[in-house]
Amino acid sequence: MNKKEIISIESISKIYHLGDNVVKALDNVSLKIYENDFISIMGPSGSGKSTLMNIIGCLDVPSKGTYKLDNIEIDKMTDSDLAKIRNQKIGFVFQTFNLLPKLNAVQNVEVPLIYSSLSKSERIAKAKNALNSVGLGDRFDHKPNELSGGQRQRVAIARALVNSPSIILADEPTGNLDSKSGLEILKFFDELHKAGNTIIVVTHEDSVANRAKRKVEIFDGKISKDE
Amino acid sequence: MERFLKMNNIFQNIAIGLRAIKSNPTRVFLTSLGLTIGIFTVSIITAGVSSIDKEFEKSMAYYGNDKLYVSTWPWSFNFDWWKYRNRPRIEEDNLQYITQYSQYIDDVSLRKTSWIRGSYGNTASWLQINGVYPSYQDMLSGTKIENGRFFSQNEWDLQRRVIIVGATVRDGFFDGQDPIGKTIRLGGVSFEVIGELKKQGMGMVPGGTLDNLVIMPSTTFKRILTRWGFDELVLKTRPEQMAIAKEEAEMIMRVARKLKPDEENNFAVNSADAYKQQFDSLKIAIAGVGFLVTGISLIVSAIGIMNVMFVSVKERTKEIGLRKAMGATSRNILVQFLSEAVTISIIGGLAGIILVKLLTLALASFLPVSFDLLLIFYTFLVCVFIGITAGMIPARNAASLNPIDALRHE
Ligand SMILES: Nc1ncnc2c1ncn2[C@@H]1O[C@H](COP(=O)(O)OP(=O)(O)OP(=O)(O)O)[C@@H](O)[C@H]1O
Ligand SMILES: [Mg+2]
């Protein structure tokens, strides 16, 4: 394989101290991810999947070890460098959607664009475009509570895609959806993968994992399988 | 271009802050109330002091910047009656000494003052009566003869019952008609109006108005009105000589009174500037209290805004996490919450300005509040300052949140 290595995780640990209790959410994990990978991460509840995702997505920092994104050590980056990466390079999809309840669909999708210096009209055009591409062209003005779960997750996906990031991280994107809506969501990931994006999905479901080209399993904070 | 984009960004954050405010108007209203009160008080105090100032300027003109008044008592707000009660009255004879020995006094007059009920037909009113010398004509300050004439030396010698009246008398007794030649009764005796004084308006003098005045020969005053009344010597000098003329007058009076070197003055040489010092300390006291009240209300409102901002940050922790996950920098979040705080305080300040404006319209005649762009400008500055000060700590707390902890917050 001579694919470009974009993510390099070297023996990272994430350790929480709760009183006298030491929780090793991640225990000496190493992982390399290449351009246009489609990876699923599975494992029992509490095994550290979300912790790993959050570190990859630059939302969290490891307690030990090094994480390089595009060959740059995250540790060495400033707050605004990290913000730029989250904004431009990574699209995050959460299990609980995390839409802002007072904003409508277009405004929610606009959020990442606000932090990327575009004019208002450009922002709205891009947001509507992204919503169209997830099939929500007729739901622009709907607030999250006026949308179904599947629609909410599609808004969240539109938001993740709107800045055309190269890496899509999804932490149990279908966990809160019925199988039909889940399937719709998964179709987008397939398309994105075909379009050249790197995709990492955390899931409990084999049906989701089976779409991935590479399956990683985590047990007790350690990678137990990577194939 | 770079700069423009940054500005654009700030406007974005302000818009986010505004939206947060729109979603909780009651809280914003309550919080900004303190600022409303603060801005309101400070405007009223400023207006009050400046209108007292204007009144005072008029009174200064009334006393004149070239006049000394030799009186029994000093003009003072904190009048120590026990100290002064045994002082002798001012004697008319002392004028001789002054005219004889003084270099700096150009003109002198006795001035007797009394308050007497005057009437014309069915209308009656209390009037301030001054009995003076013919020379007093050139010593009128703040006003002048507008109609008719002053009394002559001859009329003074003959103790004629002639009077010069102020504007209040014209308006009150004659319905604004020409009073010359008419007859007014003072204490049961008729006096003929021969002259009329120019209107002066309100001032900081007993009774408020400077126009409630009747002037007559001091001889007539003494013979017909009353032997009593309050006597002063009015000395005219030149404005640039006031200080030295005052010293001189004091010296001559001490000689006239035969005071020994270690004895205190048993008279006072007053002038408008002494009055001004008294007045200034009063003004400072008013302003001091006003600004204290304002200061307290501003501090209280700053604490209120800070409190609301802490609540706002707490309530929106998850939103902060999400925004950071979507690419907001710590600076973006800081600006977002600072703009929210500043906006709340500006809303309070604007409400204060509107209140002042309404009050100005309602009380235009009593309290001439100068409502101008400068007031708006200063209010704006104060609000921005308070907003930033009060919002800084909560906004920094928000900005320093780690994205994942904030996102996990329930
Ligand atoms: N902020 C925290 N403080 C303390 N412990 C934490 C914290 N976040 C996670 N943990 C612990 O780290 C471990 C891994 O958590 P993580 O969320 O990564 O699990 P997960 O694999 O995503 O589980 P699930 O499938 O239920 O989402 C858990 O044991 C959890 O209790
Ligand atoms: Mg999880």
C-alpha cells in the first residue's frame, strides 16, 4: 500500500483519575490511518471508542503518547490551529446529533461556516446546498424539534460536510435511529468514501461495521483486532 | 482583507450574542435595570448641577463682579448666629470714611432692605424694598432702567415717594401694562412708579426671583416705611481691583469702628466671589452624592451582568462545546460572550437615555436637561466598559472550556 498516511497515533493513553480510582479509557493504543480509509471501530460499552474518536477529532487530548495529523504533532499546535483543523479538516457526527435547538436547519448547518470567514450569502448558499445533498431541501426552516430523528442526523451530517472536510468521524451515528433511517445515513458514508473521504465510524452494529473496509475492535482501552 | 474578515467574524459573534439575548428578554431587562438607573441618575445630576450653575451665574450678575457689600454678617450657608448676634448694625456714617479714605472705591451707596406687603387695587404681594442713594443708579447690576427713570438727588433730598419697580411688579400688579405714573401702596402709603427695571429671571436669592424688587430713596424708606430694615453699604470698584478694594474697605471699616488690632471684625465685606466659594462646595456635595449613587448603581449592575453571564455560560456549556468542535476558537467564544454582556449593558443604558429623554420632555421648564449626542456617546462608552468588565470573567471561563468536557456537560 502506498496510500498517504494522514493519522498516526503512537502509544497513546487516556487516563482518568476519579478519587483513588484510575480509569484507563485508552491504554497504549497505536493506530495508523490512511487517506480514503473506511474504518469501523467496535467494542463493548466503556471500552474507549468514544475516547479514541474524540482524540482523533482533536476534541480531547491524550494523557500520554503522540498524535500526528498530516504529520504534524497535535501537541505542538495552538488553540487557533486546532480550531482550524476542526473547522476545515474534520467533520464530526455525534450519536446525539448535538444540534442547537434554537436554530433552524440552515442556521445549524451554517455554524462551521461562521468560523471560516465567508460572507453571509455564501454561507447560506453553502448550507442549503449541503442540506439538499442529504435530501432535506424542503426542511430549511425547521428547528430540530420539528424534525424526525433521521432528519436531525441528516442535518448533523450536512453540518459535518458543509466545509468539505477530508476526514469524517461518526460516533454511533445510527445508534439513535431505526434501521431504515440508519440505512439512509449509511448510504451517505458510502458515497463520501467513494468521493475520496476518509471515514471512521464507531458502531455497535455489525451491519454498519460490514460496510467498512477496515474493522478495528477495542477492548478495555486496547486495540484487540485490526483487519 | 484579513482585517475585514476578522471584523466580519466579530459581527457574527455579536449576532450570536444578540440571539441569546432575544431568547431571554426578561432576564436582560432585569439585569440592565441597574444601568438604566445609573445612567438616569448621572444625567439628572449633571443636568441639576448645570441648571443650578445657570441660576447661579444669574445671581452672580445680580450681585455684580465689581461690587462689595459691607454688611453685618457674612454671606454664608453655615451661618453661626450665636457668633454674630451681638454685632452692631452698619451705620450710614461709615460711608463718609470710605469715600474720604478709599483709593479703589469709585462709588458708594447705602442700601436698606426690607420686606413689605404692597398692593395695587385688589392685588397684593410681598415685595423686597431697597432704600438707596441716587448714585445707586450706576450701581445696578444684572439689570438696568428699561423704562422711565431713576430718582434724582432732589427727590432723595425731599424724601419723595417715588419708586422704581422690578418686572414682577409690572406683571403682578399691572398685568404687563406700562406701570409708569401708576400708584402702588406700600404699608398703607402711596408711591408713584417712575421707573421700571429690566427682567432678570430666577436666581439663587431669597424668594427665588430677582425681579420682585422695589427701589426708592433711602431717605423716604427711613421716614415713611420703617426705621428698621437691614442696612448694607454697597461699594463699587472695578472687577480687577476686587481683592485689594476688599482689603482696603475692611481696613477703613476697622478704623471707623475703632477696632483694636487683636479684635475680630464686627462686620463683613461680602462679594459675589465669596458667595461663589460657598456655592461651589454645595455643588461639589450635590455632585458627590449623585456620583456616589450612580457609582453604586453601576457597580450593582455590573455584578448583575456578571451573574447573568455566569448563568448564561453555564446554561450554554454544551453549545460552547459544539461550537468549539465545529471550529470556534477560544477567542471566538470570548468575543461571543463579551458581546452578549456589552449588548445587555447597552440595552440598559439606552433605556436610561430614553427615560431621561421622556423626563426632559415632561419637565422641560423645570429641569433643562441638556440631552445631546455627547450624553449618548458617554453612555455608550460607560456601557461598553461595564459590559466588558462584568463579562470578562464569565467569558474567559467559557472560552477556556475544553471542547469535549463542554460537549459532555448535561
Ligand atoms: N470524563 C471522564 N471522566 C472519567 N471517566 C471517563 C470520562 N470519560 C470517559 N470515561 C471513562 O472512560 C471509559 C471509556 O469511555 P468511552 O466513552 O470512550 O466508552 P465507549 O467505548 O464510547 O462506550 P459506549 O459504547 O458506551 O459509548 C469508560 O469507562 C468511562 O467511564
Ligand atoms: Mg461512546
